[in-house]
Amino acid sequence: MENYFNDHTSRSIEELLSLKGKGSVVTGGADGIGAGIVRRLAEAGSSVVVADIDIKKAEKISTEVAASTGSKVIACEVDVTDSGSLSRAAEICFENFGSLEIWVNNAGIFPATGKLSEVDDSFIDEMLEVNVRGTFAGSREAASRMKAGGVIINLASTQGLSGGPGISAYTASKHAVVGLTKSLAIDLAADGIRVVAVAPGVIDTPGVNDQLEPLKEAGINVSSIMANSLLGRSGVPDDVARVVLFLASDMADWITGATIPVDAGTLAG
């Protein structure tokens, strides 16, 4: 196999972290963890497509990040359950930035499942459609356009590495993302493309806050988890975004197939 993954020992930290000249797509990039990722990638010099089903939010965050970082940031309306929509996002990246080096499969849904007896097939279908097929299709669209040196970053979850009450469908979907990351890393290594995942713990985002009561009813007290972090505070989107930045950069050039927990030690307990 050709050696696409170089020894960067002689390069400076500044050079290794720089994403200048690299085009990125972040699905679900309009708010929460996705918006945090958009900001950090743009801050490092990447030109970013904010791909989100809510185009108004995507346009707003694009304008804000472009103004604060000086990088090119544009919005694109994307439904990750529509492969054609994902393909357009990739093409928009190429048309506007000239390349696609970084693809972040961030879009996902996180509804509490409830008791097994209360979960119907349509609920499971939606969960798998967004969290698994959306990640698979996004990876396919990205890989078909990337050259050697590209990286696909999937958003898994600590629930993709463990289990928990009341969220069985979500847990199944995120275990699938972890497995998909491993298999794609094997498939794409010969093309010089890395595939990695980040597994956030409980992060203080609008999506999680919307689920506080349903999760509590299912047996997960999110507020208590955030308040009793081993590191003394709740997680925020930028905690995840900084790890994504590291994985997207040449700092992580010898990492592929791995899922990195970002959970303040939740899995250690």
C-alpha cells in the first residue's frame, strides 16, 4: 500500500493544526455540537459548508462564524436521510472551495426510547434512518470525492460504547456508528482516507435539554449526570469540537478506526 500517512515529526504544532486550504462539510452544523465544530474548523483555517435541515439557522451560524474567523463559511440545506441532499452538499463544497478534505457526520436525533413495549417500528426506523443510514450515506458521498489525506469524522456517543435504561434504539444506532467507523477505516485506508469517531457524554445542548424530562422518566437523570461530572462541570459543545479539530488535523494523522470518548470520565465509573 502506498504510504499516504507521513511522519510529521519535523513540522511545528502550528502547521500540524492548520486546516488552511481544506474544505469541510459538517452535517447538523447549525447549532449545538455541530455549530461548535464549525467554529473550530473555521478558526483553524478551513472553509466550511454548514449542512443542516434548518437552513435559516445554518445561514445565521455561517454568517457569524465567517465574520469572526475570516474563513469562508456557507450554508446548505441538507436532509441526511436523502442521499441526493448529501451529494449536493459535497458538490457545493467542491464548487466553492475547490476540494473536500474533512467530512463530519454530526447530524443525529436523540429521543428517549422509553420501555421496550412502548417502542414501535416507526420510531426505530427513524432512529436508524437518521443516525445510521445518514452516517453511512454521508461517508459514501465524502469518500467518493476525497483524495488521500482526507478524513471522515463520525459522531457516536458513550451510549455507543455502553448501555443504559430507556434509550435502547438510540444505543443501538450509536453502536452501529462505532462499528461502521471501524469497517470504513479498514475499507478506505488504501485510499489514504482516515475514518474516526468521537463519543460525547452528556453535553449541554438544546437537543439534550429538550429531552431532560423524557429521559428522567426513562431512568436517566441528565441534570444529575451533568452536575456530578468527575471533572466538576457539565460538558459544552466546544469540549467535543476541540477533539474533532484535533482529529481533523495532521496532529492525528496516525489515528484511524478509533472512537474517542469525550465524557469527563463517565465510562471510567
